[in-house]
Amino acid sequence: MEKYTDYIIDTAKKLLAIPSPTGFTHMAANFVKKELEGMGYEPVLTRKGAVLCDLGGKDTEHGLLLAAHMDTLGAMVAQIKSNGRLKLTNVGGLNPNNTEAENCKVYTRDGKCYDATFQLTDASIHVNGDYSDTKRTYDTMEALLDEPVHSAEDVGKLGIMAGDFVCFDPRTVVTKNGYIKSRFLDDKLSTCILLGYAKYLKEEQVQPKRQVYILITSYEEVGHGGAASIPENVEEMISVDMGCVGEGLGCDETMVSICAKDSMGPYDYQVVSRMVELAKEQSIGFAVDIYPHYGSDVDAALKAGYDIRHGLIGPGVYASHGYERSHRIGAENTFRLLCAYTVA
Ligand SMILES: [Zn+2]
């Protein structure tokens, strides 16, 4: 198992380094597709840019879909200001309060890339008397290009336009004792857990009880990632997405979180109960939790009208949508629960 956890963490470092805010996921999709092809699978790119892959299995009548998302939070250029600074708009729930002073890159549609920093407008504390009291919003903050630009015209000459994607530095750090800190662990860590699971099935020549597909979606952060591309024989779908860690919840970063209810309501009774039973049986570190402000890809699938049983599990992630933290043991526990649920 250790070997697959190593693979999950190493692959997560690579995937985290590939920018993929919602709507700009093509590079991440290529990476995921190539990883699966390298293992001997035949993944396909769906029309809306997700990666779907059949991992095989004995019972082909009752399919199971495991979904994670490769799209992340990010931003887009909303306006080039007359002084050459960029006003941004969020892509997904990127919060200005925890993106202040972060490095980012602006990707133009003609293939150029420029460095920038997201700062409070008038960010010198020795100059701006309102520095501490200003509320951080997309109106009070701006991207400062690391280019000698002083006007909208200067910026235009670089090829930068409204609608260009702005991707934030993930700042990935893996500590010696197994903590993984990075932006966008949601949901690249789980995407890599599914890749690790696919690798395990292939290398150990294990056949799941039911036919298993993985779907790596590209529009989760805006609410419709899981709303399409679910194969005909799929009767059950599990979102493998970050588990919440915070006050009042039982999960920490070393556990797999089993979600009983999120903002759309309870998850399937049989699915949740079976996950809990297996985690207990196999001494997998877990917590059952209720997520007060959360929606998953499988919620999107249900809203789209799919008649499926649904579940949500994932490694505990602290400081979600900010500078997130998880742990390799949390990834391993999620991987083990997936194996127990589909193979044993
Ligand atoms: Zn997520």
C-alpha cells in the first residue's frame, strides 16, 4: 500500500503544479489522461473536458462511478485599469481574504504567460493610512503585473485582454512527517488518489466486484462538473472530494471523511452505512461528518436527473479554498476505503 501512497503524493505534486482553474483545465486533463494511458487504460476526453476511464470489473450490469475534480479555484481578468493594473473576477469561490499578496500568472489567449501579484490597491503600508481597515474584495484588490506597464495601452501591447485566466501559485510543500500543504488540494489530492487506485488495480491485477469507472471532472467548482458523462450502466456514484476539517467536525487530516449530509441533504443511507462498516472492520481512520457549506459533483449528477445512489468521501483537508493542508495518511485511508468498498 505504501508504494501507492508514494505514487499518490508524487503525482499530486506534479498535478498541483499544472494550473487548472475551472474553464482552463486542458493541461491538467492531458496529464491525467497520459497517466492513465501509461498504466494501460484507454481514457477518453468528454466533450466538456472531463476524463472518463473504464477500470473494468466483474459485474458489468451494476456500474459504479468514482468522481474527483481537477478544476480548481482561480480568477480571470475583468478589466484593465487605466494605470495598467488588472481588476480580477473570481472563478469558483476564490476568496480575496486569503489570496492577498499571492503570486499568480496571467495566461493570454495567444499563448503568453506573465507574472503578477494580487495586492491591495495602494499596498504600501507606509503610504496608505487605510491599509488595515480596508475590506479585501475584488474591487479593493488588483493584480500587479511584473512588467514595466503604466497604462491600459501598455498592458494591451502585451496581449493581455479581459477574459484571460489568472492562476495562483499553489505553494505546494510536503513535510518530512507527511503533511501536504498547498492550494488546490481540493480536489487534486483525490484526483491522484483515484489515479493511485487505477494503478493498484492494474499492477496487482485486481478486478473490482462491479464495473468501476473514474470520472475526473472539470466544472465542479462552478457546480456542474458531475452533471454529464455518466455511463449508462452506472447505478451508484461516489464523489471523492476533500473532507471538511474544522470546529464541530470529527475529521482531521489523517482520516478519510465519510459525509452523511451536505448542503443538498443526506447521502444514500446504504452507501454511507457500508462505508462506515468497512472502515470499522478494516481499522481505517475515519470520521462521519456533516458539511454545512458544501456541494459535490454527485449532487450535480442528482440535480441533472440521474437516478443513482450517491456517496461522498475524501481525505480531511483543513483551511479549504485557502492554503489547504492534508496528510499522506488521510490519502492512504481514502485509498484503502475505496479498495475495501470496491474489491473485497
Ligand atoms: Zn472539491
